[in-house]
Amino acid sequence: MCLRDPRVGLIGANGAGKSTLVRLFNGLMRPSQGTVWVDGLEVGRETRQVRRKVGFLFQSPEAQIVMPTPGEDIAFGLAPLKLGRAETTARVEAALARVGLAGFAERPAYALSGGEKQRLALAAVLALEPEILLMDEPTTQLDLAGRRLFARLMADLPQRVVLATHDLELLAPFDRVLVLDGGQVVADGPPAEACAFYEALIAGRERP
């Protein structure tokens, strides 16, 4: 499987293998057989280099937010890069502004709304300037307005995006969508075609 398109979506029922697949791409999980490559890097052997190239956004922002304020949280993620105070501050401010959270650096992270927390988690990933962004159902906990805002933010990202989601509307502007079922890719094509295949698959299982 080769995923070089700028925007690739992964859809399928719960347990189909979406989360497993995105986790294989940055070494959060290891394959039971075969080898995973990302831009010429073997994930199992070159995990550190892969993780510099690949950012990961979890479904729940609480899994990523570890510091008391947004500014501290993003700076914590940047610490291993040893950028210096001025560049760290600049990256923190730029990342927050990019996701619509300018001026939020000193606010209590726990007091943010669900949508704001998810955008903070995205900002922390973007501050690392990855080339590829993996997203595992990032809009599951968002309301309609939050999902639409997140979709607009995602559309403006320069990174290649691989998105696992149940929200088929998010995939309309994507280049390619894969349908997973039972750990296998059962369809692969443009969004409208792949989503129609998936809806027919589910409808067939709902019939008595």
C-alpha cells in the first residue's frame, strides 16, 4: 500500500483496523508481519527519524495535553529540539494563532472547551513542523460547529494528512479514501466512490 496523496482518508466500522493502521505509520504499534516504510524510512528500525517527520493527533485531546497552560504544553513538546527561549516562544505563539487560539497561552488548559482542547492538541503537533500528519478520529468529541471549524483548519494545512474518521463529510475534499474491513483494504478510490461503497457495505449488513 502506498499513500503519497496529499489527503488520504481511512473509513470503516469500529474494529476495522483504522486506528491500527495509522499507529503503524509512526511506530506506536509494530506489525506482526511485513515492514512499514514512511518516505524511505523503515518504521521499525528508524522510529526516531520517522517521528520527527510524522505528527500524530489522537482522538482525545486529554491524551496529549499534559501541562497546565497551552503555552507550557506546546513548549514542553518542543523541549527536545533545544530551540532556545526566543524561537520556542515564537513557535508557541504561531501554532496557537494558526488554530485560532491566539492569546490563549496563559489560560488554564482544563478550562478550555472540547473544541479548544482539540485545537490545542493540533497546535502542539504543528509546532513540531512535521511533514506528515496522522489523525485518529479527531472530531469524534466535537459538535457540528467544532467539526466544521476543524475541517477548515485541516484544509489549510501544508502537511500531507492521513485521517481515520467516521465523519464522511470531512472527506469530500480529500484526494483518496480507503475503506477498511476486518483488517483489510476492501475499497480504494475517490471520496464519493469509496464512501458509497462503505455505505452499501454497512447497509447490506443491516438487512435482516
